[in-house]
Amino acid sequence: MHLTLVFFLYSFLILLAYYFLHKIIWVPLKIQKHFAKQGVRGPGYRPVVGNTVEIRQLLKAEAELQPTSSITHDVAHRIAPHYSKWSKLYGKNFLYWFGAKPVLAVADPDMIKEVLMNTSNGRYRRLKLDPLSKQLFGDGLVTLEGEKWAVHRRITGQAFNMERVKGWIPEIVATTERSLNKWEEKRAEKSEFELDVHQELQELSADIISRTAFGSSYEEGKRIFDLQDQQTSLILQAYLSVYIPGFRFLPTKKNRLRWKLDREIHESIRSLIEKSSKSIENRHALLALLMSPYSNEDGVEERLDIDEIIDECKTFYFAGKETTANHLSWVLLLLAQHQDWQTRARDEVLATCGSKTRPSADHLSNFKLMSMIFNETLRLYPVAVELSRETLQNVKLGNLELPVDTQVYLPMTAVHHDTAIWGDDADNFNPLRFAEPRRHLASAFPFGLGPRICVGQNFAIAEAKIILAMILQQYSFVISPSYVHAPLRSVTLQPQYGLQLLFSRLLH
């Protein structure tokens, strides 16, 4: 019996050693050699951790840099310092390592387009989130693949079509009106007053997504936002750490907190769903549309169950608050810095709907200059700073041969600031770049491209147009001396120390 146990233990250790040598040493070195033969270089592979330690150090160093007194939009190095450093050393296409996983950085628009436009043919897929990160989004559109993703996409797509979005405009206007009334209370008859507009926009966008999704107010949904903020903090702490299989089941202090947060978010959303579904007033809310059946092209009825709806709500709660608030924050900063464009945008709003009439769905298509301003802002400050995919088979990308399970890193911010694409003034704010159609579909892709383009894009742009139009009707604004320019790469791109602007009430 003793000899048998020793034999099995010995055999197990041999198998473990073989697995380690094969998976952790031999395969990565073979892949590194494979890319080197194709002229693709990069920082050398390090067993187990890959290049994650250096990436974390670079991100930490950039985040801790003292911000400059002047406002510069040359932010790519701060947002993706590993790409900025290694692309200068090895070229725009290079190989690095996330643990034992090869990651090919690709910045050529033709190659980016090929990756993003062909995700549905079995060649590429979104990266699988590790179990710790997946808790934030659950099994929703962000994480699903295959036919299950297609069902969710069809149902959420019908919920976010433009006609549905237009039906929510009155609620967006009313919610923004309440927010601006609070600004007036803070103004207290002063000729000029300061606001951390990023914080204000966070609360406003949270209120809007709560009301359009559930018919509830920000106060009712506030607990969910607070819980998701705590979840996000935990995810960021684990960011760029190689996940150890099974670690999520260990009852560590942080894991217990993760379990608690996930359970409370799930139950809070379920409670709002039950409350909302009983109210006839909420029949046009996003939630009601998610609960409605959808007949696919074969006439088969599809619907989401309660847990699937909860997971989609997790995504919409997080993205609905973060994306609009951060995008509009950068828009307001740029308009505060460029008073000529602020004036042009305001003139367009006043010409479209006047100074007293609030914007409506019918006005949205007339905000041409505003659309150009939005596109240029998303170029300079994309909300999602990068995209990634991985190969499901051996594929040819451009002139490169990629083995199966190769991650493809698409450095969105670097591409958006590339002087070879946008000219020597690529770091300058110039909305006229978007007066004509883009030269290349993948020269700017803030919402993604292809079948997995952001399903909430119509809603996000319509919401942002309404909010900005109403602000421009009522106020002029400049940058406060207390503002510190420090774009921070979190789950989304946001101002690290808030956005302090000085507002003045317009006299019409």
C-alpha cells in the first residue's frame, strides 16, 4: 500500500513536471520562435508571469506621474504605456505575453478591420474573462459567445433600436432638467460657480439609465451602482494578474467580499425587476423590452429567463452610467478649452430648438456639428481604451500566421492618435476631421466594429446629445484653475481627479 501511494505520487509529480515544461516553457518558446521567423519581435517571454509584472509597473508609474500644468491630449502613452514603450522598440506589431498566453499587438487598420469584422465565422472571439472579472457583467452580451450570444443580441438589439430610443427622449429631457435645476440651486445667484461636472454627470447618467431601464429613480438604483463601484475596485486590483484556476473558490477575504457583492447585486436587480414588472407605467422601459419574446427569422420565439435578464441589467447599469458620463466629461473639457467650438455648438443648438424649447427626438439629426465634436472627442479620449480578441484556429492575418489561442491586442487609443493616420496634429482637437467620411473604417472604432459593435450606441449618442444641448442652452463654461489634467485608465477612461469647470448662466 505504501509503495503504491509512492508510485502514484511519483507519477503525479512527473506528469506535473511534464505539463509545466510543455505548457509553460516549450510551447511559449516555440510560439516566440514562430513569430520571430516572421519578423515579429517583442519583450522576451518569462515563465508563468509573462510580461504582466512590467505592464503593471508601467501603468502604476504613469498613474503616479505628476500631471503637467498645461492640458495636452497626447495621452496614449499614459493610457497604454506598455504599447507606447514596446511599439517604439519593436514596431507597431509586436509580441508580448500575458502569463503563458501570446499576445500580438496589431495597429494596422486593415488588420484591425479584418479581426473585428470576422468574429462570427469561427476565426476570432472575444477574450474569455477570468471568473473574478466576469462577476461584473455576468453571462451577458460582454461575455457570451455563439448562438447564446446571438439570441441575447437579437433581443437587446430590438430593445435599443432607434425608434425605441426616441421614445425615451422625454424621460432623458425631464431627468436632465431636474439635474440642471440642482445646478441652479448650487449657483445661488452667483455670476459664476464651480462644479465637478464629472461627478454631476455620473449621477445624471445613473439616474437616466435607472429610469429608462426600470422606471425607477437614481435613488432606488443607487445601491446597485455603489455595489458595482466596489466590484470594479476589486477587479482593478486583480487586473493583469494571471488567474490561478480554482482561486475564486478559496474563502479569502477578497473572495468573500466578491461573493457578497455579487449576491447583493443579483438580489437588488431581481427586486427592481419584480417591482417594475408589476407597474403598467413601465411597459416601455428597457426591462419590459428585455422580458418580451422575440421571433427570429425562422419564426421561433426566443426570450430571456430571469437570470439572463439580471446579467444583461448588470451590463446596462455599469455601461449606461460609465460610458455617457466619461464621454460627456471629455466633451465638456474640450469645449471649455476651445471656446470657438463651444460657441459653434451652442449656435447650432439655438438654431435648431431655440433657447427655451428643450431638445426632442426630432432635433437629434440636426445636431451635425455636435456629432463631429462627439466623434473627435471619442477619437482623442475613447471610453474603452483597447479591444482584444483571440484566435479559435490557426489564421492568416495580413501577412502573418497566427497560431490558435493567440490573443490579438488592438490598441485603440494609439491608433486614434497615430500621426500616420491622422496627420502631425493627431493630438489636437479638430472636429472638422469628421466633416467627411473617414478614410478607413478602422481608423477610429470607439464602439467597436462588426457584429459585436456596441448594442447601446444609439442610446448613448442620443442621451449625450440631449444632455449637451440642454447644458449649452443654459450655460457657458470654462476650465477651473483647480482642474488637474490626468486621464486615468480604469475599466473606462476617466479624469483621475474629477473635472472642475466654471459655469456662467446665459442671459437670453
